[in-house]
Amino acid sequence: MCANLKPVTVVITCAIRPGKMAFAKKALNAVIKTVIKKEKDCRGIQVYDDPKNTLRLLIIEKWASEEIFLGPHMQTPHMIAFMKVAESFVDGKAEFTFWNEIGNKA
């Protein structure tokens, strides 16, 4: 890994098709377990329900860099397979944004 890569937080929001939330959560949990186990550059993934809209999810992922997330991570066999499955439950297109941490870092 290149030393000049900056850690990034990836924020993903997506709408889920009616009747597909349980399936979406099961598929997400399965792929997250695989990512955490196999990808050393992943620093954590959390999934949140939207209490005001039961058909939305928020996913927050921490990665060694945006380049690693977009490149090697998205090209893994488990992510390619997951993205195909996600087409069956994501309503529209998921939104991905990338955030750099600010604050006191030594």
C-alpha cells in the first residue's frame, strides 16, 4: 500500500424496495462479514436504519483510502456478487460520498 494514501469514510445511502428490507439486511450482513474477514484495508462498517423512513439504509464504511475502496475492494469476487444481488433490493441508485476526517491528529 502506498504511504501517501489518506484514510476515508465512505457514506452510502440507499432506498430499499418495499418488502425487500429483511433480504437487504441479510445480504448486507453476509457481505460485511466477508469484507471484514478478507480485506485488511477495511477499518469497519456500520449499517443504520432510518427511523423516519423504514425503506432507507445508511452505511458508513472506513477504509485505508478512497482508491482502495473504489479499486481493489469493488473488484473482489464477493463485492461483484453482492452488487448483482443488490440490484434486486435497491430502489434506484445508492448514493456514495467520500469524507476525510479533520481534527487533531498527531
